[in-house]
Amino acid sequence: MNENVPTNLAIDAKDLTKRYSEDVLAVDGVNLSIPANIIYALLGPNGAGKTTTISMLTTLIKPSGGSAKVTGLDVVKQADEVRHKIGVTFQEIVLDPDLTGRESLDFHGRLYNLSKSQRQAKIDELLNLVELEEAADRRTNTYSGGMKRRLELARGLMTEPEVLFLDEPTQGLDPQNRTNIWEYIRNLKEKQGMTLLLTTHYMDEAEALADRVAILDYGRIVVEGTPQELVNQMGAEVFLISGEGNQDEFINRVQALSFVKEAISSNGMIQISVGSGASRLIEIIKTAQETSFNVEDVSVSKPSLGDVFLKHTGRQLRDK
Ligand SMILES: Nc1ncnc2c1ncn2[C@@H]1O[C@H](COP(=O)(O)OP(=O)(O)O)[C@@H](O)[C@H]1O
Ligand SMILES: [Mg+2]
């Protein structure tokens, strides 16, 4: 493809790389082609390189290699222009505890040279959006975790961004607050036409929100697609089996069963994906009985992005 042909991609990263030191290659050649007006999730465990990727895309740190464009603008050569097109909220909340919610938003608007009337209008609109009107004139150190997150979200929206970056937007929130934030995020896409790139280590968050997801591990994208596509690769059901005995023999025998899509071992557990809808557990147990493997515990589930992660990395993506 000709590099000079303009694209409509909201985010276009090629071979994006960040090396912090000789030992730490945090982002290792990430490619992203994210069209406008979708919710895109970078899903991965702690240390996968999610925050570092977002930091490069939002011009906060410079890549060590590769390139990236946001709304067609180069994040290194046109960093100032990029900053005016985007909003960003970070994982670590950086609210000034001595300011009220309203003052925090106002301060942010001043940083971006919004006029007083622009700020006032925007602040009222956003406080309404994230339902913080009543708490607006209280200092943020009286806010709950969920309120702080909502204020952070409002702050990221002060500048009417085309692309909003959200680093772990629901980290540490209770389920009620999480689903609220999800609702705001969906609204930003649907009602305001925004493009959203969020990072998360919660697989259910990626499944619930994202139009497309990239699973990141050790700084690399291991697999990318719509959540449905990724989950469909796993078959109809996934069994997680623990037990004692010769795992390899059991896995080999199970793999030979026609309805088994995949059987792998990880952290002492055996993950078996089966293709057909009907549960095939009895046949799997029977197969174990023919070997020297004793099944002790079985869980059956519909495949999730966690199973996709396990399949591609051989490790569990802990939902914590
Ligand atoms: N400023 C930094 N200096 C050195 N190493 C860093 C720095 N920030 C992050 N890292 C390392 O880079 C890797 C990726 O980190 P990060 O991007 O924060 O991952 P994630 O957000 O997915 O948890 C980790 O090994 C982390 O320890
Ligand atoms: Mg992070």
C-alpha cells in the first residue's frame, strides 16, 4: 500500500515500538488500523504494554520505532495538532483533591485555552452527562471511586475530542459503576460519533463494549478481531479440567476425538474446546478413564476472550 494515500482511519499504527531500556521492550511492533466511530479495546494482563501504547498514541512519550497517526496526523511530527484532536483519561487518577469537580474541569479547559463561556457550557453539559451535577461543588477528595472515574471521563471530554483514549476506565469499580461507565462510553460512540480506544485487563469489559479487540501480551498483538470472531474460533463450549496422572496421554487421546477442536495444558489445567453445541463431557470423561489420568474437577463454560487468551498464550488472563 502506498504510504501517502490518505486513509479514513482514526488510528493507524505501524510497527509501533517502545523500548524503555535494554531489558524492557514494552511495546514490540504493534500494528493498528482502527476506523472511525468504533470502540476498540486493547485487552491484556498487567505489563502487556497497554498504557505504553496509549502513551505513544497520545503523544505523551515518543516511540522508539515505527510510526502512528491519529486522525491522519503523525503523533511525533504533528504532536500538537494530535493533542487538539484527542482526549485521554489515565489509569491513575490525577485529580487535585483540593479542587471541586467543577473547578477540575474548568482548570482543564483553561489548559486548552477554552474561553470562559465555552468552559461553562461544556462543564454543565458534561456534569449532566456523567451525573455529577449535585456533587459538582464538592471537593473531589469527598468523591467515591466511581465519582472520580466519572469526573475523569468528563475531563477527557472537555475538548470535544474526535478520538478518546481511556486507560483502564473501570479499574477498581464495583459492578454498578462499571456498567454506568460502559453506558457513557457507548453513548459517546453512538450519539457523538466518537472513536474510542480503551485498554482493559477485564475480558468481560472487552466483550461487552468493544467492536473490535486486540489481545496484547508482552508488547505484541497475539490476535485481533471482533469479540465474536475470536470467541467463535474456540468452538461451542470449553471444558477446564483438573486432575492427576498422565496429562499428555490424556490430551493426545482427547485431541483424536472428532468433536474436539483443541486440547491444551496450562498451569496444571487442561483446556478442551469442543466444536459442536451438545455437551460432549461424557465422552471426554470416558476417554480419561481409558488412560491413567484421573479427572478431579471439571468446569464447563461458553468460550470467552479469556479462553482465547489462554489458547494464544498458554496462560490464563486473570480477571482480577
Ligand atoms: N516508564 C517506564 N520505564 C521503564 N519501564 C516501564 C515504564 N513504564 C512501563 N514500563 C514497563 O513496560 C512494560 C509495559 O508496561 P505498561 O505499558 O504499563 O503495561 P500495561 O499497561 O499493559 O500494564 C512493563 O514491563 C512495565 O514494567
Ligand atoms: Mg496500564
